[in-house]
Amino acid sequence: MSSLQLGVQGITLLPQGTAYGILIGLGVGFCGVILLAVRIQKIYLSEDSGTSEMFMVANRTVGTGLTAAAVFSSWMWINETVFAAALCYRYGLAIPLWWATGLCFQIALMAALGVMAKIRVPYAHTSLEIIRMRYGKIGHVVFVVLNLCCNVFGCASMILTGSQLIYGISHMHFVAATILIPLGVVLYTATGGLKATFLTDYLHTAVALVLIIYFTLSVLTHEAVGGLSGLWEKLMANAKENYINGNYQGSLLTMKSKGAILWALILKFGNLALVVMDTAFWQKSFATEVKATVPGYNLAALAIFGIPWGLGTVIGLSARAIHNTPIFPTYPGQLILVEVNAGLVMPYTIKALIGDKGIIAFFVLLFMALTSTVSSSMIAVSSILSFDIYKTYINPKASDRRLVKVSHLAVVVHAIFITGVSLAMNYGGANMTWIGYFRPILTCPGIIPLIFALTWSGQTRLAAIISPILGFLTGLAIWLGTAQSLYGTINLTTTGSNLPALYGAIGSMFSPAIYSVLISQYQPYKFDWREFLRIELLEDVALIETPTSAGSTLGEDEKGPKARDEAITPISEPSSSSTSSHDPEKIEISNDKSTVITALRKASPTSPKEIISLDDIVHPFSNETLKELHHWYKIAWIFWIVIVLITFVLWPMPLYRNYVFTKSFFSGWTTVAIIWQFFAFFAVVVYPLYDGRHAIAKGARGCWRAVTGFFGGSGRR
């Protein structure tokens, strides 16, 4: 057993048998509920997950409420709950707010990118598909590697963290916990696809938010804490023993915390990579209705803000108030740093103030946070393996049914792989802080080139391929060089320090932008966005059934690969001297795609590529729809700018001064944080029910007719 494994062995708060029962029972229960819901969808709502379009992008029909709930759930990792409290205990109340500000702007950015993707590449399935269309196979492979690294590191680290935490509170063997966490998720994800993850995300969100509000209020109102006034008084009375190096006056109740702000900056870069470089967030935007992307994502961005802020502040500071009292589980011993870093602050505090029922509820919350992350990662990676790798490079003629089967297999393969990676990291004594600091350096280099692929027509193929690689090497060099310069040696300890990790993340994030602009000056050109639509038209033409001499038709599996290969041929870049009478930033609009395809087939039935010129390109969306999308695109960028200014500058920075919160200011601060939790509940739990009321009613009526018909028929017999 590794040294880290031994280090996180805390006080047993839950019997092993109970832990096994909860973990297995919740997995089986959730799997049953989701499979039933998928069955009801198929029968009564005509939503069949047996098609690749439904499996990968949920037929692009997900509404605002369910989108907000799904994005919220996918982004509510263990970090936003358990570790927000642990780091609040370590650094003070600055951490929960900085954590909250490090969660929302990425989601708001994805709202803008999602709308632009709908405009430019309306029928894309993954972000990698866009890269392949524009930059070809080499660029595609580079970004496949970056995306897989992001998903594998993120998902495996969460499973590792969860298994260690389960081991810490119940002493369940971490191997068993590591295997059981993703087991149930595999079944409903492989069967139901993306829509199943949307549904289970909603259930995760509903249960988790109820528990978060329950923990926050129960802890705060306990007599040992004494409400907001009592909590402030206890923290002020114990200020000397709770002294924090790097904080103003060593206080827990100040925003001026050097450790907190350095950690927060690293978090922002890492979280940006976890969103933009994660195919799951792109898939959710592709799956939404036209009018649902921006409001759904931005609603989730606002709702997630209250979780680390409210829960982290109350639990972390309450732990400081009672950690040296007889009711705390470690008393008379101290809560040591390794237990804090393992996330045991929250379960210890809940055990002290709520008791055994609180620990069971905490275990349920832990399961919700873990499985929501795992399910999102599974569907994302399965789409990469099936659509971006299998269909692109192994079997371009794959039928829809075949593609879904491969997606199912990919879910299982990914689950086995991330379980193995988690076990390897655990046995190797993985340091989660070090992994968290390295991940931005590895995944940030692709962010700006990927955004440029949708927003800047001047980025060349060479720039898109080379700039992420150079960006990674730059970040890595800065990271290691800073560690050597500051500490005189390079090892796990020095590279896991704040400053080397921060400087390395900055280098990985921003240097690709410089490289991309400079490299694009070599043989520059201006990309015509209509090229995306031409590829989609070529695919449609290639897939139209061709009459045979016997009068029958050919299915997709019977067609030769040539037409299919034409459809995925990367776009050639014209020389810098080429000109066009059309503005490359504009797209010609037509309301009848099928008419144009038919005309193109008649004009050149043997070689459609020769006749589909840019002047013939049509957009599948109507004028009204495109105007609506452009309207939402402007709103999305305005919202992003506002939320960045508020959460980066106008709110936290004026408080970074020599100031310790007074009782009244602290009471108002925490009250707003708690109110925000209730806003989150209404935004992503109550509103989705209202938004989907018609579909819910239709499914309920169908089930009622089936049940009454069954019993009525039995009675007649």
C-alpha cells in the first residue's frame, strides 16, 4: 500500500459494510431509473438512443432547463464541494469565493463557442470533427491527444480522489471503491447515450443540491457553531491558534491571502482547459436547441457560483471553530495537513455536528459528484473513440448501427482504462496537488488554437498543428525552469509549488496564441467559413442512396469508400494571392438544403465535388434561425465580458486589502452565499421540470395508459 494511501487513513466514520451497500445500491438504483427513463423516451417520446445522432448529441433537441442541469452537474466535481471546504479550512474564506469565480466564466465562454459552432458547423458532433474538417488528419490527431489527455487526467483523478476519500472515512479497500464508482455508470451510459447522461445529470443535481443546502444550514445552525454571529465570534476568539501564514494578520476572515490568490489563478487556467478541451461540454452545446444554448449554459454558470462559495465557507470555517473541541472526531489529536489535503475536513465536521445520518448523506453526495463526472467523461471519450477515430480512420463506411455499437464498446473500454489509471496513480502514491498543477500545462496549449478554429479565419493549418506543441514545450520549460531557479532543484516537491505551476500554466495558455499568429504569417490565407458547409453537403450527397441496375438501392455500408473519403478530405488552403468575390466571413443563406442537393446530383451525379462551388453553398438553417443565433452570439459575449469583469476585478480585487471582516459584513457575505444556493436549486432543479413539463406529461400519460391497460386487461381475463 502506498505512503499516500496510509496517510489518508482517517478515523472510521462509516462501517465498511454500509459503505459497500450504499455504493452498490446507489449504482444499481440509478442504473435502473435511467434505463427505465430511456425506455419511456423511446416508446412515448420517439427518442431512440439506438441511433448515433441520439446517442451522441441527443437529436439536438435538449431544452434550456435540462441543459442547465446537465452542465451544472458535469461541472460540480468533488472539488466544488469537499475540497472547497478543505481549502477554506487551510487558507480562510478567500478560497470559496475565488473557487466560485474560477468556475463560471469558462461555462459562459462555452455558451458563445457553442452558438458559433451551430452557425459555422451546424451538424457537428464533436469539437474534434471541426478540427479535422479545417486542418486535416495531422491537426486532428494532435487535438485528439490533447482531448483524451484532458478527459483521462480529469476523470481518473476524480475517481482516485473519491476512492481515497471513501477509504479515509470507511476503510473500504480503495481498489474496490475505484472499481465500483464507475461500474453502474457504464451500464446506463452505454445503453442510453448522451440523453441518458442528461437525465442522470438532472437526478444528480437535484439530490446533490438538496444535500448541499441541508449540510450548510444544519452545520450553521448547530448550537456548537451558533449561527453566523456565533461562528464569527468563535473564529475571532481563536484567531491566534488559527493563524494562517500569508493572510493579513493571519486571519481566516480576510480576502488578502497570498496562498489563496496564487492557488485561485492556477485553478482558473486548469478549469478553463477542463471545459474548452473537454468534448463533453461541446457535445452538450451541440445537443441543445438553437434557443437553449446560451441561456442554458449561462444559467448553469450563475448557479454553480453558489456551491463552493456557500458550502465551502460554512463547512471550512465551522471546522476551524470546533476542531479543538471534544465533539470533533480527531479530538484530542490535531487535524493534520495530510488529512486536510485528503478532503477529510467536511466529513469530520458533518460527523461532529450532524452525526451518523449526516455521514450517510455525505456518502450519497460523494457518489453524486463522482458519477456525474464519470458519466460525462464516458460519453465524451466514447464519441472520440467511435466517431473521431473509428469512423474516420478505421471504418469510414460504418453504418449508424455499427457506430452505436462501437460507442457502447468505447464506454466500457474507457471505464476499464480510467479505472486502471486511477489504480496506478494510487499505488504510485500520486499527489493530487501535483497532478492538478501539471494538468493545465498539458491541456491549456490547445485552448486558443481551438477557439481560433471557429473564430479566426486567418489561422493556417501549420499554425494549428504546431502552436499547441510549442505551447506545451514552452509551458513545460517555464515550469521546470522556475522550479530550478527558485528552489535549486527539480523534483515532485518543487514542481508542485505554486509559483512554478502558475508561471508554467500562463506559458502554456498564452504562448500558443503568439505562435499561431506568427506562424500564420507564413503563406497566409483567409479561410472561407462556407467550406464547413461544403463538406457537410458532400457527406449528404455521398449518403444519398444510388439506384442500382436492378432497381434496388444501396445502404451506407454497401457504398464504396471513395465518396466517403471525399467528404472528410481536409480543406486545401489557397495561396495568399487568391481572391473571391464573396466575404469569407459570410455564409450564403438558403432555406431548402434538400433542393440544392438534388440539383447538384442532377448536375453532376458522378462527381458532386466538382459542381459544389462556394457560390452554391446553402445553410441548413432558415434566415430567422440564423438571425436568432447571431443575436444569442452577441448576448453570449456580452455576458462573458460582464461576468469576467465582475468576478475577476470588480468583486474580489477591491477586497484584497488590509481588512478583516466585521461581524455584520461576514453575516451579510455568508447570507448572500446561502441565498445563492437556493437560487441554484430553483435554476437547475425546479426550472427544468417546468421547461420540460410537456414532455414529462406526455411520458406520464403514456405510462398511465400502459399500466391501466395492463391491469384492465388482466381483470377482463
